Amino acid sequence: MKHLDEYRDSGRARALAAEIARAMTRPWRIMEICGGQTHAILRFGIGELLPPGLELVHGPGCPVCVTPLELIDRAIELAQTSGVVLASFGDMLRVPGSKTDLLAARARGAQVAMVYSPLEAVRLAVQKQDRQIVFFAVGFETTVPGVALAVREARQLGLRNFSILSAHVLVPPALRAILGSPQSRIQGVLAAGHVCTVEGYEDYEPIAAEFGVPVVVTGFEPVDLLQGILLCVRQLEQGRAEVENQYARAVRREGNREAKALVREMFEPVDRKWRGIGVIPSSGLALRPAWREFDAEARFALSTGAVEEPSECISGLVLQGAKKPYECAAFATRCTPERPLGAPMVSSEGACAAYYRYGRHHA
Amino acid sequence: MCLAIPGEIIEITGGDPLTRMARVSFGGVVREASLAYVPEAKPGDYVLVHAGFALQTIDEEEARRTLELIAQLGGAEEEGAP
């Protein structure tokens, strides 16, 4: 496939890996933000191509993983409410809440519909006028424009039975929180390509400057990842901390103007709790008052209490790059994709699932 | 969840800019996608599709430049499977 196969070519990958080795005079530690990148790194064995001094640590870019237990519990509560159908991306169905998950709740009669696009949830609302359809809006900046358009379409169609439960999260505030932590060991960052396709990368420029950390906007294929790493290593070796764009075929500095304009018109930043990490100021998005009629939290009376994480799960440390999945005592024993303790073992973007799936049970 | 795949626009359907849809081919597998956020996209263009929405048109010139930069490193001539 064009625009994919070229970036999976082994010759190019080896040339880039050799160049990284040539450029390095000392060890470096780089975080890739996006869970999709983490999976590609493990799937294609990128770690084996890299010189031994280069450590990749995995970031928080797995929206399913960082969705707090309380919100998953609220989604389950909605699905169990008479007359309500909860529409969700498939990725969310097996993520454990405090007591159960959406799939298990569905087996016991809760109404859960799996959708590929938020527009499908709107179509469902058109078809089932006697039901309230709630879309579980999980995702980073990449996913928000689609949800915005779905809500807009619901208003245009005059639908009174469509709303969203927003769990949307934003990368820059989380990156600030991670880099600003006294325990941070991150020297360079690969920014998530598709988040920047929407939002651009202007927001990362003050972050690179403030923390003295190079940020390279990077794609998802092996050649993209290796080129992103090379650009990052060159900056580190030269003592630079700038924002560079490896993924120029899909990312412009200003992002997608149309998408950003609609998202800003409809959503506003709110403080959001990240599972395993805690509350990060202005790191989530909620519908603005003019659109609140489509906010499930305004439409339904939902539980509000906080819930505790299972004590054995170290997902917060994994999501901040402080620990590798195999450093968890429960990894691959008491925590597996079939019986997960935490979300990173379930999600197709979770670091624990990637290490489990590709057989990395040790360093 | 931020997975987005490049595909070629085969045919554009739908009227006003915010409801414009397309049939997009991903190596022969054809799916519908909204073109609301890529108003300039036309048949034959490659777009990056995420959850039913085209998020950006692939910039062919930038793609060529990226591959050229890598070719300058040498070693890129050994084409093959990963």
C-alpha cells in the first residue's frame, strides 16, 4: 500500500539505525508518547536495531489506559440504565472499571453497542428513536474532531436521544506533567504524529524550550520511528532542544485548521483525572455550555464518587515511562490480557499488552 | 486509538462541505469516510483516515522529500521485506 510500504522497508530501516549508531557518543533516553508507536516499536523489533545505549521509554498516549475508573463505572452505569444504549469503540469494552467491564455488563443484559466511528452512534440514534444513545467519547486530540462533527450532526438532525460521555484527553498538559516531575528521566520526546495532524505542533515549542527537551513529531511506521529517533539523537548530541517534524507528509505546523476551529467552538478544556497518574489541570475536554444538552453527564444523574485503583497495578508508573511492564510483579502472571488488572494490559495501545503480545517478558 | 491509515479517494459523494463523504480504498478494501476536515481533497488524493474521518491529505512532495533524505544516508538501495 502506497504511503505505508515505503516506511516498512528494511533497507531504509537499517540505514537509519546505522546512522543513529554513528550519531551517538553517549547513552540517551527517549520517550515515545503514543501507544500506537509503542506497539509498532515492539511489533517490528525496533529495539533490536538500535544501539545498546539508546533506551526507549513508553508514554501515556493510550486513551483507553488513562480513562479513570470513575468514568468507566459511569459508562457501565449508563449501559445498565433502562432505555439507554451505550455506544463505544471496541477498545474500551474489556477495560476493567472498579467492579466489572462493559463486555461483562453486556453479558448480563446491559445495552452496549460497538461502533467504529462516532457517526455510527448518531445513525443508531436515528434508527432507535425510543432509546437514548450515549457515545463513550474516549480519545486524544485525534479523535475529538470526529466526535465534534457527530454532535453537530445530531443537533442538525434535531436528535433529542443522542449524547456523549466525554473522556477526551490532551497530550501537551500530560507531557508537561511528566517532564516536570522530579523523577523524570526523559531526555527527548517523540510526539504523537496523528495528534499533531489535528492540532499541529506549536503547543510543543514552549515545552521543548522550558524543559530543554527536543521534541520530534513522528509517524507510526518503522522507518518513521527510526528517523524520528535519529532527529532526536542529533539534537541531543548537538545540545539543541527544538521541535522538529519527521512526519511532514501528514503534519503541518498549524495542524488541521477546520478541525481545530470546530473543536474549539464546541469543547472547552477541563481538569481531568488520568488513571494511575492523578488530576492534570486543563488536560481534558468537555462540551461548552451551548452544547451541554448533548453532554450525558448533564442529561443523566450519574454517580460522582472517586474509586481506588487495584493496589497491585503499577500502570501509573508504566504510563509515565518510570517502569517497564516486565518490572511489575503481576505482569504475565496475575495480569494477562484475558484477566487484566489494569487497562494497559487490555488496550491495543497499552504498553503491557504490547510487551505481552510480542513476548518481551524481560529486559 | 490514534490509529489512522492512508487511503486513496476513489469517489466523492454528499453535498455541502460538512457532510461531504468519500469512498476510500485502503489497498483495495473500500470504506466510507467523511471529508469534512479536508475540503480541498479530490479523487486520486491520499487521505489519512481515523475513525471514519479524513484528518489530512497526504502531502506527496513532503513524502518524497522524507524518502530522499533517507536515501542520502546510503544503504536504502537494499529493498526488501521488514
